[in-house]
Amino acid sequence: MSSGSDSRFAGGTVLFCQGDTSYEFFQELGVGRNGERVLFARPRTPSGYQGKVLVKCVPLPEGPVLEKFQRARVRLEEEVRLAQFLQHPNIARVHGLFEMKHGLGAVMEHIEGFSLNTLLDIAQLRGRYFSESFVLYVGAEVAAALAHAHTRTDDAGNPLGIVNRDINPGCIRLRPGGGVALTDFGVAFSLLQGRPSTTMPRPVGDVIYASPEALIGEVTDARSDLFSLGLTLLEFATGRHLYDPGDIHPEDAPFRRSREQYLKALKMTALSMGAHPPPFMEDALRCAMAYRVEDVKEAAFGLSKSLRTVFLRLLSRNPSSRFATAAALEVELRAQLARLGPYTGADAVKEVQLAMLEGGEALEELNLVEDEGGIVPAFPPPSQDDIQTEPRPLRSADETTTEPQPGARRLTRH
């Protein structure tokens, strides 16, 4: 690996070796949040290839790239150290840190399956969203992962105070067997001993899913992750995004924060995204500063009363009005799921298969290969024999039966 990020590997290039296993370059995926390169690699043993792994790598801090990559290297080392405390079936594993030629690489589990980003695209192409049972199931599984992360302690029993800070549809994946995985803690905050202090409070993950307090540089805690999960699940359930100016008209709404706070959020966003944030960002930030309880209700229109209530709590502007913990959220989501009837990961896979079957030729227009990192997810092929459409359980009299309206626009990010 050269000292610059513009170097390219040829297919089959050995990145590094561990014992009798060599890790061969397979595909470049892009640049991570901290400026690191993200690659696919294939571990090769004497008996052949053993699947795929993700590798985040940074050059050694030498010469002209010292300052540029020093922080990326420190953050990569911190991510690997933090991962030893994040041992949960719903969190992607980090296998370790390895010296490469002229660089450092962190090897991570590659989660096969679809991201929520792609599943939302599939739902919109077929003109129908996934069931509330699917939303509740995925939400509860992610909440379980966050409950684990938020309550970790170090070896001495001191709370680590972990906040993921980057919950969004791209980092939540449904495995081919129905499991749900949270894939990245690369920009997480923690009290891990020896971690570098943050020089300036600013959103470090996907700004479009950041909580209002994160956008203006206030102190964030676990409840900020819950807000981001709320935005993610609301978009997945309805196609609507609370920060989308197409759904809210911020020019007609007074700021719920001061204009000074809005300008501060705009400045913090520019620092996070570069000198020239995308053109939609200013309007999105106005929405984040101006949205009301009525906007949350409107965005959640068509969902059952009980699920709307969850979103009203998750998306409260005041963190103290949200669920106090991810564990409390998980309990509520699982209770709602139980009231709708039995639902497992296998049922979630069947829903995805049915969505793909119903999408038909329209799905050919969706570039799954590009969205899923160049790898077509290994879901079992859909079959009419395997897929049975079950009638949804009847809801109680106080719950609406209106379906989410198809065709809602996704907040443009490009």
C-alpha cells in the first residue's frame, strides 16, 4: 500500500498474511467516515478461499500524509479496541488490526444481505412498503444491539458511555437467514481510556439522520442514537423523512431553535461534509430546526396508533421525552410485535422474497450490485412455492388500517 489514497490494487493482490491465511484484495468500496479506504478482501487458506471480509486501511503516518492520516489511524485503532467490548450477535464483528505493506488494516465481518436502504428502494419500486411486523422486528433487533453497546463497561467496570453516532439505513442489514446486524461503530463516541478528545462538537455520521442536538453541537448521549433510529425506521415504514422539505415546509414554520443555532448547525455540517455541503442540506437543516409534533404525526400517518406513539416518543425534540434507554425501546417494540402475532427472522426473509417477486422487472432498474458493495446479497431465490401471503392480523378498534402511501420521495443525498 502506498503512502497515498490514490493507489490501486490489482485483483488477487495479497494485502497481508496471518499464519497460513493470506488476505487477497477483491474490490474497492470507497472511503469511510474517517478518510480510511474500505475494501473487500478474500481470506485464502491452503484449502481455498473462505468467504469475504471488509478491510478498513490507512497508510502509515509518514512524509506528506502524516497529518492527513494520523487521526484516521488513531480512530481505526480505537474502533478495534472498542470492538472487544461489543460482542453481540446483532453487531458486526471486528477480527483485528494487522500491519500491511506501508499501512494498517482493520479486518471486519462482511454481513451478507440487504441494507435497509436497498429494501426501501425495493419497496418503493413495487409500490408497497413492508409490514409493521417487519418494522417492529428490525427495530427491536437494532434496539437490542444498541442496548448492549450503550451499557458496556471497561475491564474495571467503568461505564464506556458508547454512542454510535451514525445510525442510518445503510448501516442496518438483514442477513439471508433473517438476522439483523448493525455494521459500523467507526465514529462512535466512548470513554475508552486513551481515546483522543474531540476538538469540536459536530455531527460525525450521516447528517441527514443526526439528532437536533447533534446538529447544533450539543452534548449527545444514547438517546441521540434512538432519535436516529427513529428517523431511520420512520423512513423505512412510510418513505417519509422528517428532514425532507418536500414533506415539511420550513419557510412557513418558525424555528424551534434560534436562528443562531440554525446557522451554527449549518457551520457544523459544512465542517463535517466539506466546504460545500450538498444543495439540499440547508433546507434539510431548516426542517430539523423547525419540525413540530404535528409534522411527526403527519409523517407517521397510515401507521397504527401504537406505532405512531413510538415514533412520537423517539422523535421528540427534547431528549428527556424519548425512551430513556434502548432496552426500554426494545421491550416496547417486542410487546407490539407480540400483539400482532408470531413473527421471526424467517418471516422477514419471506417478506423480502415476496417484495422481490412483486417488484419483477422494475427491480432490474435498481442497481443492487452497486448499492450492496458490488456483491449481490445471498438471499435464497424467491419462489411461489416458498412464499405464502398471510392475511394481516386484525387491529384493535383504536388503530387505523390505512396503509402507508406508496410513492413517497426519498430525501436526495447526491
